[in-house]
Amino acid sequence: MNPPEVHNLGICPLCNWENHYFFFRDKFRNYFKCSVCSLIFVPPEFHPTRPKEKARYEEHNNDPDDQGYREFLERIVPPIKERVSQGALGLDFGCGPTPLLADILTENGFEMEIYDSFYETEKDVLGQKYDFIVSTEVLEHLSQPLKEFQKLLSILNPGGILAIMTLPFDSTIDFRGWHYKNDPTHICFYSVETFDWLAAHLGLTYERVENDIFIFQEE
């Protein structure tokens, strides 16, 4: 088998490395895989515009009365409660149009702030310090994920945790048929190898507590 072709088409949005492999092409866009951090990403020319991105979000089922949606989000609560004391201050980063997760965490005894670049844009909340930050189904939308990680870590108190929910890719998945790539607002796809690189680069430890839930903490 011939080695994959290496491309120099700008930098990886996570590790800033210049060499990456062509990974896949569908009828909508191309995908590349970084040879350093293993991030699979969509080049900027295929990113949706801000209006198109928001329009896509409006199609999501974010009904707070939907029991399935509530149960989907509630999975991230136990690992937070195991690591953070009640009454701690948390931030829901990327809360979406209906901040149901922040409400759930408030019900569980935490103080919560919310932020979303489309729906809750009060930037003062990004100037505070938090005991924990939770970000569900956000990482795959970020065009500059390293910058966002660094920003979030800068507003975490010492010993604080960053709880992430995103569906990772691995070699058992057929990328061609993977539903997660079909959302046009999903432009970055992570793996355990990607999170290994990220943790080492930023001086973090992390634990995978469910298939799509990862808890990061400074060493």
C-alpha cells in the first residue's frame, strides 16, 4: 500500500502543524487528518458562514421538555458531581438557545453562568473564574479549538475541571457512513490520540468517563 499523500495546505487548526494527509472527500467537502495530533478537519473554504451555521442550529431539537434530550445531557452531571462540590460556580460554554444543561446543574446544587457565541453573548462571563466548565457538543464546531481550550483553561480556578462532550472517531468507525460528519457545522473530529496530544501540550490529565464524555484537569 502506498503511503498517504502529505499536503501543505495551511496549518492544522489544533496543533498548528503544516503537514496533513488527505483523509476523505464526499460530495460536499474535503477532510484532512493531521500527522501530528490526529485531528480530522475540514479546510476553511468548506466552513459554513455564520448565518448558515446559526440556521443549522435552529434545526436542532433543543426542546427542554424533550425527555430524550434531557437524558442525553444528564449523563455529564454525575462525573461533575463526583469531582466538584455542591455550590461551586460553573460555566456552560456553548449553551445553545435553551440552556437546559445549566438548569439541570442548578437543580443539582451548582451556581451556573452561560455563554454562547450566537445566543448568550455576554462576554463579562468570560472574565470570571470558574470551578468547572462544561461544554457539550461544541468542540466539533470550533475553527480554532486550541485557542478556545486555552481561553477556557485561563478562566478555570486551580483544581477546576473542564467537562467535554463530543463524539470521537476511531479506527472501528467507517468514516464514509459516519453520521457525525454529515452535519455541515461539524468541522473538527477528535480521537483519543488527539486528546492525548492536547493533554500533553497543555499540561492536562483527562479521563474518558463515557464514550463521548471527557474530563480534563490541570496536572
